[in-house]
Amino acid sequence: MRNGKATIHDIAEKLQVTASTVSRALNNNPRISDATKRKVLKAAKELNYQPNNIASALRSGRSRLIGVIVPTANRNFFSSVIRGIEEIANSLNYKVVITQSYDDYEKEMQTVEALLNAQVDGVIASVGKTTENVDHFKKILKKGIPLVLFDRVTNELDVSQVVIDDYYGAFEATEHLISEGCRRIVHFSSSQNINIYKERKRGYEDALLKHGIAVDSKLIRFSKMQLEDGRASMQEVIDEKISFDAVFSASDYSIMGAMQVLKENGYNLPQDVKLVGFGDEPFTSFTEPTLTTVNQKSIPMGKITAETFFEILGQKDQANNIPKKTILKPELIIRNSSINKQNN
């Protein structure tokens, strides 16, 4: 065995047959008898044979691998989307190669190169926060390989997209706070180059304007939306002595940071300040008070993204593919952090 790895030649030698017979048996060729196929599969298992997907892809034109790029896999939203993608892919005998960009442009470019070198049949991606140039994604399309974007998308690429209605989710969240008597609502956002943050900010602003509340730029804070960013942004608002009675964050993580700082500064929640996040991360139902948030329909998003991908993959002429945009409706999950005590 070369390099400790079994090859079809090792299986052929063990069974005293030709390598071409082993190859045909492994590929379920009808010219090979069922008895021979069983012997080959048994020997392959005994030798711990692992097929060379790249070599196979070069021969057949298909690797049966899908590359999935997410900013980070340790977020419930992205891990749930991956679960949805895998359910569809596995049912069609495809495997998913999961990669992370960590919201780093250079890593995202390197990841695309690695997936193309691995001969994946297509790519499903959520664009990183720092990505402005999308030439690396255009390279996928130039090779005639399907590309589908989900959640964080860009209009610079003419490809199919699966998103939630971020505007609607933010509008509903902000209007809920207004219905609870809030008028000075802080908003945590991030890069406006990313569609989700741009749309959530727009929904927040339109809800205010609908109810005759002026948009105050001092109440809008931009960051990377991590827990520590939420802490820093909340402390800045407090230190600047800006009047506020609620916080709506485009991320559950930054609203969690805000909650910590508010408690440390002696605020009573939700009596003094009401909070709403976005994402419905698992921890939101265990905080004190429990956090009102927006559910993003992550598993359905993953399934629909995969179904969209396979529709494109199944087309004979990729050049004639007409991109489509699927928009899912999010759901506001109302918990104790945003409702008046008498409503508990």
C-alpha cells in the first residue's frame, strides 16, 4: 500500500483480478456480476480503501461534493443551516465540505481556491462581513460551477439567493418595542456592505418613522456584533449620557453584551430598558430576563438553499440558468426582556 493508503491495485492483487474490474465494481458497472461486486466491496472494507474523490471527479466529471462557506460554524444559525443543507445533500448521495471564512476576506478567497482544487461540484456560501471585492466568487462562475448564496448575500453576483426578510423582522421588532411604550431605541448594527445589516437598519428606521419618531444617528452604533462589541457599544451610550429606553440589536450576541453592561450599571430589565435581539440563539431562552428575538428559520433556509443548488446542478446548460431569490418570513419570539411587567 502506497503511503499507507489502499488503492484499487491492492484490492485487485488481493482478489487476483484486474484493477479495471475493481474500478468497475466500485462504480456499480452492470458488466460486473453481483458476486464480484460483493467480493470487491468486502475487500475494500477490509483494506480500509478510501476512494480518491479528485481522481474520480476528473474521470466522471462529478465529485459528488458540495463546498459550503460560512463565516463561522459555531453559531446556532449557521450550524442549523448546514444541517438543513446536509439533509437534502445526503438524501441525494452528496457530501458536504464545510469551511469557515471567520469573516476574513483573505481566508474567504483561500477557501474558494481550496474548494475549487478539491473539484467540488458547486459552492453554497454566506458572504463575510469584510468582503467587498467578489472576484473570487466570480471565479467559481467562470468555471461553470453552480454558486448559491444564503443569508449574507451581495447584489454584485447574478446568482440565486436564499434569504429571510430582514427588513420585516427588524420592522416587527422595533414596532413591538414602540407598542411597549419605547421612544428612544438604540440600534446595534454592522457593516452596511452586508445586506442583512443594511435591511435590519432600514426596518428599524422605517418603524420609527411610521410612528412619528425621528431617527437619531446617536442611537445607532456600528460594530462587529460580537458579545464584547455589544458591551462596548452599550457602555459608550451610557457614558455619553444619551437618553434611551430600549435596545434593538441585529445580533443576539451583541444584545447579550448590552444586557450584561446594563445590569452592571444598575438598570432594571425590562422596567428601565427593554431589549430585542436577532437570531434566536439557544441562550436567549435561558437569560434573565429571557430575550425577545427574531427567529431566522435556519433549517428551512438550509433545505431550500440545497434544493435551489440541486435544481441548478441538474440543468444541462448552466449558462441558461435564471437566478432566483427566495425570501423566507422570520418570526418575532416575544419573551420577558421586552414586555411590561403587568404583561408577564
